[in-house]
Amino acid sequence: MTVEFEPKKEGCFCFGAPNDHVFDLLKKERVKQILGDVPLSNDPMDVTEAQSLALAAYIKENKLTELKRWRADADMYAEFFESCGGFTTR
């Protein structure tokens, strides 16, 4: 299954991510601080622009290199979080 990321800002791309990518991100302590302790599920999330920018900064600072499968995706996630104006998931 996938989680679909829908931007709040017009003109920004949307994308789908495998559940394991999203769940790995949601397990991170810093992400829990940014988003709150959201459940590891496909329940919809509504993320503000400030939260999204904080996620982008976290990803850029850490590059998530310990998550091997993220290496190619970290920059794309950071770009989305920086430019989306906040987002929802479905």
C-alpha cells in the first residue's frame, strides 16, 4: 500500500510513497515532535506549512542515510515538504 501526499499549495507536485517509507519517517523522535505522536497507519494527516518546513529541515540536516531505501528519495521528500505549503495524506 501507499500513502498519497497532496500539497495544499497549487502548482506543487503530489506523490505516493510506500507505507514503510512513511512509517519509518513517523517513527523518528524529531518527526514525532514536529507532527505529534501520529499512529503508524494510513489514516489521513493534515500537516501545516510550518510543520512541513520543519520536516524538510530535518530531512536535509540528517539525510536519513541510516535508512538505505531512502537514499534516492530524501531530496524529493525535502523538496516536496519545502514547497507544498502544508499537505494532507490519504
